[in-house]
Amino acid sequence: GGGGLENDFATQVSTNDAGSIFMVGIANASADFVRIQNDSFQVAGGQDAFLMKFANNGDLKLIIPAGGTGDDVANAVLADNSGSVFWGGGVEDPIFIGALQTNHFGKSFFISAHDTLGVSNWVFTADSTFANGQPEITALAEQGTNLIASGFYYGDIVVGGTKYSGDPQIKMPFVLSISTL
């Protein structure tokens, strides 16, 4: 258990064959300290995303916060048995996720890859042209050497140089495949 002065919550959990447990979630309230066991992190903006790693006995091993001045969320996590952890959500502004900074304009979804020790391998974002709704990753799966991500966006979104147009008033679903090689 843990948390801060506002509503802080987990959104998804994943495990690997080594017995590690990975949890993502959302921490609320700018400048709030979120405490988990004997560790904590400070929320940078309105909402911050986070990734946590626990041993199979429940001991906290790692916290990776991801946040900026806006609302940033984590909805999906996938730990595989080859030593990788992928997680994703949505961000309002460029932020740091571990040692890597997101590179996007406007609100975006993100997918970040780490090893099980928390070392950042890569981060992927998309650009959104719609200011009133944040695109988000909501689920992750693996298929061979590809990471499959799904989520939603509003208005227009640019993924890998290709623009996709949708309705600015409703969430539009998408599925994305990324090579992890």
C-alpha cells in the first residue's frame, strides 16, 4: 500500500517468470509526495504516471516516475520473460521517463521500454493536433518481436510521419505494431 494526499492509484499490473511484479498508475496533486514502503517520489504536475517494480514477496525494488506540468497517465504495462518491461499511457507535454525525454508536440501517447533494472532503452510518442483530448495507450501485448499497442485519440494524430484523422468530439481507437529489435 501507499499513496499521497490525493487520489493515487494503480491501473495495471504484469509479472514475469522471474517473479517480479510491475505496476503502473497515476499519482495526483502537484508537489505531493507519493510514499510506497520506504521510498517516495514527488508529483511534478497535475497528474504523473509511474512504473513500480516489486519482488514476489511484495518488497519495492524500483520507482520510475514520469511527469511534467500537465496531466500524465500510465494505463498499460507488459513484462516479458526476455528482460524487458514496456509501459504506456498519455502525456500533455514533453517529459522525462527515466533517463529519456519524450519528443513530441502537443498531447501525445507514449510507450517506454526498460530493462528489469529500470534502465531506459527507448521511448516512442506521437503528435496530436487536438488540444482538448489526450491520446492514450490502454493495452500492450507481444507478438513475436513486435509490441502491439492499442488506445485512443481525438482529432488528428501523427504516428511515424503518417497523419490519422478522427472526430474531435469522440475517442477514436487505434492499434499499433512496433518492432522491438
